[in-house]
Amino acid sequence: MTQVAQVVVDVATRQTDQPYDYAIPDDLVSVVTPGMRVVVPFGRRRLQGFVVGIQDHAAFDGKLKPIQQVMDLEPALDHELLALSKWVANTTFAFWITTMQTMLPAAMRAKYARLLVRTDQFPADDAWGRQLFGRSQTIPYPEDLTAAQTKQLRQWADQDAVRVEYKVKNQARAKTRKGVHAPTAAVLAQVTVPNRAKAQQKLLTGLQQAPFAGTLTYAQAAQHYDVSEATIHTAEEAGWLQPATLTIRRNPLDAQTERDAPKSLTPDQTAATDQFVTAVTNKQAHTFLLEGVTGSGKTEVYLQTIQAALDQGRTALMLVPEIALTPQMVHRVYARFGTAVAVLHSGLSDGEKYDEWRRIQHQQAKIVVGARSAVFAPLTNIGVIIIDEEHESSYKQDDSPRYHARNVALHRAKTFHCPVILGSATPSLESRARAEKGVYTLVRLPERINERPLPPVHIIDMRQAGGARVTPDFSPELLSALENTLAKHEQSVLMLNRRGYSAQAMCRNCGWIAKCPNCDISLTVHLAAHKLVCHYCGHEAPIPTRCPVCHSDKIRFFGTGTEKIEDQLQKLLPTARILRMDADSTRKKGGHARILKAFGSGQADILLGTQMIAKGLDFPTVTLVGVINADTALGMPDFRASERTFQLLTQVAGRAGRGDKPGAVIIQTYNPDHYAIQLASHQDYESFFRREMVVRHQGKYPPYYYTVLLTISAPSESVTAQEAYRIAGDLKPLLSKTAIVLGPTPRSITRVNNRYYYQILVKFKKEPALGRGLHNLLTNSQSLAKNHVQVAIDFEPQQIM
């Protein structure tokens, strides 16, 4: 009886978002399993797809086309991840193939070359194996295998005799090293070396007296026998050393990290840890909200809970929101658990991410630390999931599939019967409201460890700031505090949540402003690079010396970014050593880690940066934190503006005074009486929560209402508006009278990269027909492609501008 594979093909359209039946050739029946990638005929094309199920009978009455090729020797996705991919697709209104691709490392999604590598367990006496590999250790994966040959390779893979690797085009050199196989005694006995070849004689004698096993790289062999690599190469060319290609793991972790021992816990930490460990031990899919003030020791609680999971033979997953936070957090976890830790975040190269992913899949790593996408790590038997700084909006994916890592974590926790710990000094209102209702269990750490006090916060009203030394961006109080901190050889952190030099370039004569030709926004001045940059589409232009309208030379820069603040600081404090940390200074790989390492080792006096420096960083020598402009987020047309301002100010204030020396915080603002700023200065989360919940209730926003944001875009504004109004008209009859529909309205920045954007916001409590209507909308939206119209659906959006 012919078995049937259900395959989802790699075509991201609503019409193809379903499994198709394909016959499994008899020779591949024992090879093909769910989660594997295969090549199948689809119309006139050959497409890659995922096997999502196997059945004995086909739903299709006609003759089935057979699977043409198996891409993997083992499933790329296990049963749990396969089921998770379907759940994510359904709940985020995404295509199933898109969610499955999202779970794989880029090396398996982008352009790659497949390699077949034989190991030391490979049967040397197999005739086809010798023909296949010849003298090579690694060969391109054969594309014309018969079913019987594929089956044989699968058997060898099960025996660890071969493995498949994916070589990223621009990462190939860093992945392999030339090496040699250990020669047999019989081969060495037949070798003759001329008397004048002293190095070859030395190598031969060394191999005869102290042979090695397995394979060595050129460098390892040369060092072992005290000869040059050229000598090793000569021996290989002579035929008495066989060539080998060795795979070198790309290790993003610092192997020199000094190991760390568990620390003594405070009574509050002990109470929290006991609750978490009990849930781990009892395999309870319970969600905890750990609300701990900055510096209260949340990380140590995480580490000891992870240890409890490991003690029970289980694994652990820990998410952090920013790449900037990952180096410090990984350092602490790695110091505690060593090589059991794998790291996954977008700051790694494609090759590093692939190597780490494979280590996790092969159960060589028990703990995963990473950013948002690490929630899909191929861990099994998960014992605890931790989400640090759970309030951060970066846990929400902006592009399809628009998943929230917290929701995915909660779903995986149910599968593995493990607790989820959501940690933050400033929890999101949604999470805190769930804790109020008992959906989550609230656990508090109200005090800093070692009885360290929270730093005093001084709010400076920039409307009243004055004096001979005042500058537009620095109050006398902040300047004086920076000078005092510098004189005491202590460190300062300064935050301005806007990168670049100035917000815009303008002609003082006629009022011309340099704008992006592709977007409805002004270009940002980047003085160091001598260019104007659009932070939305990436357009760049040289900084003009004369106005293109009136030809005046009165081009001036307005607004302030981190680059300008750095320039001012160098003039105001010429002896200060300054490090700037923003999206521009950390573009190169490892940029975040290099800056933080330099600052932590005392190579700088001031760390200046955007919001990436506000969270999670722990430097005991920082005694001053300054906020240049606390109002950057308050003016945003978003109902979360006050919440984000409070969270950011509270988090950055918590960077001060974490060591033995007391700290201080200075916040400069033009809105000193705003409740978000006042309550942040006291780190009074409870009062802010009560106040903001009233505002949300009055405005009928989360957590009192659910929200769905529909974004419609097209190259023509008239087409965009027409389709937006049509979609709104189709949706409204499906909704009850309690639902609220806002829009269609142009987005705050209507044109981005020559596409016009309109949006519709639906606020609701319970709408059974809405989900069905949104899925129908996606199906019907495929017909809009001819007019280049795109429709995006975002459930519980983090940005509505």
C-alpha cells in the first residue's frame, strides 16, 4: 500500500496554505517522517515543502505525484514545533509555510549549499560509500540519489556515520579547516623519506612513536609534532597522510569566562525561588509575574530556578528583549552553567546561529538564552521558561508571522507542563492586570539586594533652566553632576532616545527642510558620516551646503541626537572618555558586546546611548544616570506613550547605585508635572498602574479591550484609501454594537518607501465572528495583488502609529 505524505509547499499565498498529498516512493517509506523538508513537483515547478503528516489514504482521487527528493536526514522540525507552527499561523493570521520557515535558522532558509560529511564511524569497506566520497571527507550533497541510496544515507545518519551540513555562501571559510586523518602503522612502515628532508623525518618518527587517533587540523598536527604546517601539507601530497576537512564550531560564547557559584539569597529571593522550583518539580504549567525593583536580584532567582530544572534532567529557555542585553545576560548564565548554554539572537552570524541551533537540536545544549526568535528553539523536555523585561515591545514580531514571544512561550509551557516566569521592574499593564485577576501569580521583590537604597531622582524643569553655563541640552545641574562624577573617577550613563546628530536640516532663510523623497518624513542629520539618512527606508543624501530652493548658505541643524550630544560632551568635558551606544555605533557584528566590555573594564567615563542602555545593564561603578530629554516618547500618538515613558525612565534610573557607592539620577524634561515622569522618579509602579488603568478604562484600550490593527498599503494613495474603506465596510457587519472601529485613517507617517499606508483599529471584548472575517479577508486579499495592495493583520499591536 502506497503511503501518502501531506506536504505544505513553499508558496506563501492563501490559496496554497494547505497540505497537498504526495505519494511516498516505496524505498522512502521508512525515511520520510513529519517535519522533514522534501522537494515535490508543483505544477511545472519543483518546490521545497514540509511534510506535516503521513496517511495511508489520499483525499485526492487521481494519481498522486511522488516526492522527488528528501532534503534532510532527520526532521527539521519535531512534532511539538510542527504543531506549534500551525497554532502560530492560526493565531497570527499568517501562512503556515511562513511560520515553519521562521522556526529555522537562516542557513536553512537562505541560499545555501548542502554538504555531506562522513565521520570516523563511516564504514570504510562499503563500495558505494568509497565511490561516493572518494578520498574526501566532505562532498556536495548528491542531488541525483535514488530512493535506495537516500535510504542508505538515512541509515548511516542514524548511526552517526554521516551528517548533513549547510554552508552559508559568505560563511564558508569560517566553517571548515584543512586537516589530516591518522595514518595506519602499515602505511607508515612503507614510507621512505630522503635524508635531506629533516622535517619530514621528524614527522615520520613522531607518527611512528606517538600516533594520533581520528583527525587533526594542520595547525594541531604541526603543533603536536613540532613541525610546520608546510611539512604536514608535504606529507599529505606524498600520500602518507590522508586529507580531511574538519568542521569548526562557531562559538559566540567567551570560553574564558570565569565560572560563578550560586549566591546567597535574601528572604524575598528565597520565597520567590521556592515557588518557582515547586512549580518546576510538580510540572505545573503555571505563569508567574516576578515584579522586582531594579537591582533586586531577579537574575540570581532565574539562575537558581534553571539549576532546579537541570537537576531534574530538563532544559531551560530564557528570553531577553534586546541584543544589547544579551552579552551581559549570556555572560552570567555561561559563568554559571558553562558549555550547557547556547545563545540565539540576531547579532550572531548566520553560521553561528545555525551551529547553535544544531547543538540545541542534538541536545548538546540544555539552556538557551536569546532574543525573541529563540522562543522557537528546538528544545525538548523544557522545565522552565523565563522572559526577562517582559514588558518590552521588542518581544512582538513586526512582520509576518506577527507573534508575541510571551504568547508562544505560554503555549509551549502547556505542552511541556512547565512554569513561565515573566520578570520586570515595570510589568506591562496587560500582565499586571492578569495578575490582579489571578490568571498569573504575582511574586514581588520589593527591595534591592544588600539593602542598597534606590538612587534619589532629581527632575530638572528645562523651561526654567538657566545660568551662564547652560546649553540647550545640558542643565547646570547635570553638567555639575557629570564633572563631580568624573572627578571622583566614577562612571556615568547618559540616555537620549534619539540617534543621529540632529532631527532635521533646515534653511534659515526660506524654511526649506530636507525631506526623504520616498517617505513623508524629514531626513536625520548624521554629521560624522556627512550625510542625511531616512530612518524608515534607508535613503541617504549628502548634507547640502546651500539651500536647493533659495540657494542660501544658511543651512542649520535642529533637534538633538546622540551624535550631537557626544560632540557637545567632548567640548564641555574634554578629559572625559565617552562611549556612544546606538544603532549607528553598533552596526558591526559584536558591537554591543565590545562597547559594554570596554565600559565595564573602566575604559570610559561616560556611556551615552539610546534606550538600549536603559535595561538590564549592571555596572557597580555607575553612580550617575542622566536623561537628556525625558519627553521623546510622550508626544507619540500612541495610547502606550505614558506607559513606555514610565518604564524607560524607571529602568534607566535603576542603572545607578548598584554597587557599594550611592547613586543619583537627573531627569531633564519640559513636562515635569506629567504623572509618568513624577511616578518614575519615585519608582512607584503601583501608583502608576492604578493611574494608567483609569486612563485605559476611559479610552477603552487594553487591558480592558482587545485590539486588532489592519494596515492597508499600496503605491497609490487613492487605491489605498478605496480598499481601506471597502475592508472596513466588510468588517463592520460582522461586529456587535459593543465593538469599536477607528478609521480608516492615514497612518501618522502616511508614505514610507513610496507606499501609502492606511489603518483600521478594531477594539473589542468578545467577537466570535471577527476571526472568521479576518481569515476571509486574507483569502480575498490575494485578489488585490494585481493592484499591488497589501493587507496586514496585527492582533494586539504594540505600535499603532
